[in-house]
Amino acid sequence: MSKEIPYKIYLEEKEIPRYWYNVRADMQNKPAPLLNPATGKPMTLDELSGVFCRELAMQELNVTDTYIEIPEEISSFYKMYRPSPLVRAYCLEKALDTPAHIYYKFEGNNTSGSHKLNSAIAQAYYAKKQGLKGVTTETGAGQWGTALSMACAYFGLDCKVFMVKVSYEQKPFRREVMRTYGASVTPSPSMETEVGRKINAEFPGTTGSLGCAISEAVEAAVSTDGYRYVLGSVLSQVLLHQTVIGLETKTALDKYGIKADMIIGCAGGGSNLGGLISPFVGEMLRGEADYEIIAVEPASCPSLTRGKYIYDFCDTGKVCPLAKMYTLGSGFIPAPNHAGGLRYHGMSSVVSQLYDDGLIHARTAKQTEVFEAAQQFAKTEGILPAPESSHAIKVAIDEAIKCKETGEEKNIVFGLTGTGYFDMYAYKQFNDGTMTNYVPSDEEIAASLKNCPKI
Amino acid sequence: MSKEIPYKIYLEEKEIPRYWYNVRADMQNKPAPLLNPATGKPMTLDELSGVFCRELAMQELNVTDTYIEIPEEISSFYKMYRPSPLVRAYCLEKALDTPAHIYYKFEGNNTSGSHKLNSAIAQAYYAKKQGLKGVTTETGAGQWGTALSMACAYFGLDCKVFMVKVSYEQKPFRREVMRTYGASVTPSPSMETEVGRKINAEFPGTTGSLGCAISEAVEAAVSTDGYRYVLGSVLSQVLLHQTVIGLETKTALDKYGIKADMIIGCAGGGSNLGGLISPFVGEMLRGEADYEIIAVEPASCPSLTRGKYIYDFCDTGKVCPLAKMYTLGSGFIPAPNHAGGLRYHGMSSVVSQLYDDGLIHARTAKQTEVFEAAQQFAKTEGILPAPESSHAIKVAIDEAIKCKETGEEKNIVFGLTGTGYFDMYAYKQFNDGTMTNYVPSDEEIAASLKNCPKI
């Protein structure tokens, strides 16, 4: 290949995707539908519209349209921070002395610090369009809450965030960013909702979980006029919005004639991974190309690798529809020593189905080795990565080292979803040598799975 | 003009400057030389080389070469985070309903969070080239210390940072970023140096100042084998490295046929401002163009607007050479309520001379109005700005509003030097409504100026 590859491949503004790619349209085995917990039947549009904005509910149910147009107002906002660069990790390659070519799609160059803004602005737009007053949501590590606060400030919407208590306490400055954008932030479980009071009574001193914060946010939305609930991951609508990541990545690779061999992403709820891989999986589904795709999850919250593929509650309070997904059980709460995000008990139904069909592989990584990879990446590539993203870095480094052993010049692409500037509490533990690893026992997971609905 | 201006103008990798521009070569009135405090005579290369790396000392004394080539190793590092975008603030313009066109050169898209990395990597490179073991430095708000830590990690140098105590306490996470990159961080004044012990004894409970941290870092450097001192602002060498900002800005503007009417930058030690404006001032000095250039400084540390243009000590401990500059006196310590950087008592000798010659104008801004501007910018443009940079935003907004009144379609360019992700303590005060303003009295400044050397 004659074209020299720059450190950063920046697309032009006009190359920002104008359509989201709906991988479900190309999937022969569709993801299982959301079920109404009361009836056991698939959720209808009207039922979903009580909780979500109507257009988002339509996107949630849409398994047939391959492309969904991105509205002009969202495109305008995308132009403020997109296209994001696809970076060739020349310095990391040199440090590893590997023949592999490593590329990362960097989504952290915006104030939310991550890819979350891609869906936040879409969801805020549809809420505004529907004439709502505001939205409620949950946030774990704080990236999603920050992104949604920014999006709501842009469209002049109220934003109420329930933040998982352990993050709220570890990340006081995350809260201030959200407040600066005008959002209100409540540690969850709180005493403001019925479900929060119940969980606090049942588990005194609990540090909270995403599943629990979701329950609170849903309750707050449905009990307040002019409000709807929005979610930062797991749902198919979110994964859809995140396909801008994969579409840009593919355009950038194609521009330089690069064929990815391996695509690696971290997986919590699955939306960033799903967004990154969708266009590539689409090629696989259509028999046009083949890729090795690896989802990396924390050893402390291993839904794909150690969970079950069954219908489960999406939230601890059991107020949400049921979803078929790889799950550890809705009561599963990762050990508080696990830093950052990737704490959700289940996995996107799209990613779950692709994994079940063998199109995606999955691995786990332990926290301390994730931070070792993060530090090596920071020192060589200059960017201090988010703990979440560092799961993908860890496996990318592992694979690059394998290439050194085999002499293979693989093209390794991974998603660098965000920066770790608000995760310094965790980095401090790592720097101090006090960071620990936690791997749940089989008994713990089995006990948690017992509470799944019998469907 | 027919060419549509994108939200972000990204230059290509090959358009990154290959030379720094030395504005002193074009200045008829050269900045006054640094003086040896013992002899009162200009510092020689040999004298400077005891404190600084030799090549940097040569750059410090070089007032004749118009362009200085950027070494390949520095260019390689620049490619990791440069070129930085020149952004058209479409959303801010719309919010202000102004006919003005607002552009900002955004230097915050790197982990150091600011432009400081432009000089840090240069200084670390020359230290490595000279075979040094490590460098010492001071940091105020923490941006410079972070940048230097990153640069030293890249070249495998030790890095010892003296951090102004008030910032050290307000920004515990800054320290962790530096530690992650392998630096050691000491709050200043410390008990580790003679000058630190003396200042602690004289002013018990002092929150420190840049001038005091400089003294400590210099002492630590000259008393340790294989170490030199490096500085993040004020010096002409630093301003030289920062001209990559202005050169890229000019290339981007020229590419789209945009003629700036007004260039605005915040001014602490003066290096970011000087770097941004150098190529434009060069045109003014050569009679090729005219620009309105505005330096914005905090009302609590107003060296240009209320200081004197005289020789002064560069540091509190009086261990550094004397510099002729606009100064408030080396003992001036801004009130601790003043957040972020821009706390230095003096101003770059280049900027001082340009200001004295009437090529630059200066204004002050009060802290609360700076944060109001910061919040408005964050909500409209999506980027949470550093408090330092927000001084420039404040004046850019003022000028854009004036344009609304006069109907002028001015092109306003300002430097957005960095992000505020590690300044959330200050944002919290702003959000809580507890932020206060402080303006030193004439008597306070006069008393501080009394201690300047009699030259």
C-alpha cells in the first residue's frame, strides 16, 4: 500500500454518517423482543411510549429498516465534536516491538469524555421534538450523565440524574460537571423514590448499582408530567445511535485501504461495542467479509462469559420490560472495588444474540492488569484512558504481543471509548498499589441468577 | 467567500509547522535581556546553561534567527495530538445573536488538557539530548506539571514537580495524573529545599505562589547532578515553542481566506498568548497587516494593566536571573480565592515589550464573570473550558455583543488554551454561588513593587 498512514485519520465534516446503521435488519436471528412483565407478551409501541419518547420507542422496535436517517439537528451537534479520529498507535507499536498495526477509534475528545454523547444528543433531540419538559436517567461511572446533561443544556431540557452511590462518592467532580450544565444529580439508591426507599431498607448501606438507579429514574419519569426516561446503554436504540462510531471507523479504514483483522471493544451494556462493530458484523452477516471480534468485559462483572442467555429484569426494582440477554441476574451488584463503568448485570440483546450466534467472542480482564495496560498506553500514546476503555487496550496489547511471537502483521482495531480524567480515584489506588481484583464465585452468580423470571 | 467553513478546521499532518517562529527577530525594540543579579550584567550562555539545558539557553538568548527548526523527535510527538482544530463557534454565535464570526483555536484535546504540552515535549527532548537524568519544575494550576510529566515519560526522564500548595490541595487528582506518568509531586513551599524552609518560616500557613515554587525547583535542579530546571511559561524559549499555536491558526485562516480582525488570548506568564499572536504580530511589525490584539488577565493578578515595566526578580526566592517585565513585584501572591492559573506576578519579556510598544492591548476580567462566560460557552459549544481560557472567552463574548450593537461582522479569534476537567473545585464554588472576586488595592501593589531591585 503506497498511501502513508498519518497518526490520526480525520474524516471531513461531510463524511460524518448521515444514517445510523440498524444491524438488526441484517440479522437472520433477530434479538428477542422486550416483554411486558405483566403479560409476558412483547411490548407494544404504546406500552413503550409511556416510558420512552415515541420516536425512540419506534427505533427500539425497528428490526427491519437497514438505515435510519440522522435528523439535521443531531447532525449539527455531531459536527461540534465529530468526526472522531482513528488513530494509528505508532508509539505503542514501537514500545511493544510488534509487527501488528494497531488502530484506535478515539471517542474521548468531548467534555462528556466518551462516546455516550452520540446517543445522548439523539435522545435529547427526540424528547425536545415531542415537546417534553425534561428527562430522567441513571448514570454509573458518570459518563452518560455528563453526556446527557450536555445534550439537555443544548436543547433546553431539564435533566434529572440518578447516580450510582459508589460513583457519586468517588467522583464528586463528575457531579459538578453535570451541575455546570444545569442537571440535578441524586445519589442512588435515594429516598426520593419508592423503589429507592425499598432498596435502602432491604440493603442498608448499599453502594448501589446501575440496575437500581434505572428503577429510580424510571419511577421518577413515569410519575412526573412531561418527563420520559432515557437510558445510556443496553437498549437497541442506543446501540443504533452508536453506529456512528463503526461507520466512521469503516470509512477511515477504507480510505486508506486498510482491512481490519481484529476488532476489539469493551463491553458493559454493549452499546459502544455494538456501535463499533455493527458495520463490520453487517458485512459478516451478508457474507462479504470476515473479522475476529472480541468483547472484553471485567472479570468482576462477566455477563457474556459467565452469565446465562435468558429473559431477565433490566433493573433491580423490576419496573422495566424484560429482556432476553446474557445476564448475571438483576440483583447482581459488582464488588465496590471495581472502578469505573461496565457494572451492568446484563448485555444488549443485539450483542447477546450475535454472541450466541458465534459472531463475537468474549474475554474477561482483571482490574489490575487493565490499569497496567492503561498506564502503558498513557505513557506511550499520551492519552490517559478511561478504565472502561482500558479493557479493550489490555486485549489489544495481548494480541499485538502474540503477533510479535508469530510474526503476523495483523491490523488490530479497538475502541478507545473515553478518557479517565474523572477516574483518578481509581488511578490513585493503582498508583498507591492498593487496587485489588475481585472475581465472583460460581455460587454467587448462581444465587443471583435464581431470581430471574421463569419464562 | 464561496468556501463553506466547517465547524472544525483541521489541517493535515503535513501542515504542522516544521519551524517555530521567533518574533524577537522581527522586533525593532528587542525585549530587554535577562540580567545576572550578582553582576547586573546580561546573562551569558554559560551562566544560563547552569540552570537550563544548553540548547534551550541558546534559544533564550536568540533574538536574531526568524525561524528555528523543530527537531524530528518533537515533530513526531506533535503528530500525536496536533494539529489542533480551529473551531468556528457557530452555536455560541447563534446564542449571542451576533453578526460576528467567532473562531477559537482549541489546545485542550490532549491529556495535559492544555497548550503546555507544546513546550514540555520540546524541553524534555533537549534535556534527553543533553544526556540528563531528569528535570525539575514548578506547576501552578497543574497543567504544566501534567504536560511535563507526559513528556518526560515519553523520553524516559525523571520529573520532579513542585506544585503551588493551594493547587495541590484543591486538585488532588492532578497529582494522580502526574504520578501515573511517573512524576514525583511536592507541595510548595516544602521543607525539602532551603528556600522552601525559609518561606515557610517567614510566612507560616502560606498557600504558595508560582514565584516561590520556581525558587524551589531551581534550587533542587542546581543541587542535583544530571538535573536541569525547566519552566512552563514566561521565558522566551517557551513562547517560541508555543508559536505552533499561532502558525497553525494562521494557516487554517488563510486556507479559508479568513482575515482575523481581533485576536484574544488569556495572559498569565504570557507564553500561550505570545505563541498565538506571534505570527500576526510579525505581520504587524513588518507592516503587512493590522490586527487588534487583546491580552486578558485576571483582575486579581493584573501585571500588564496595573504593574510596572521594570526589572524584577522572576521568583520569590530571588535565585533566578532578573527580567524586565510588567510586574506586580516578586512577592505578590494573588488571593487564594483566585482559581486556576494566571497567578504569576510578572509577564513574558516579549509580551511586555510588545505591550509597551502599543502592539497589544490588555484588559482585566473578574473571576465570577469569567465563570459566567465559561458556563455559557460550555452549554453552547459543548467544551467545559479551563478557568484560564475563560478569560479570553469572556472578552470574546463582550466583543461579539458589541458587534451585535454596531452590526459589524468582525472575525474574532481567541485562544481556547485548555479544558477545566481538573478545575471542578472552582466550578463547584461557582455552582454553589460561593465564588468571590478579589481586586488588589493600589497600596497592596505599590507595597509589593517596593521590593523590586533598583536597576
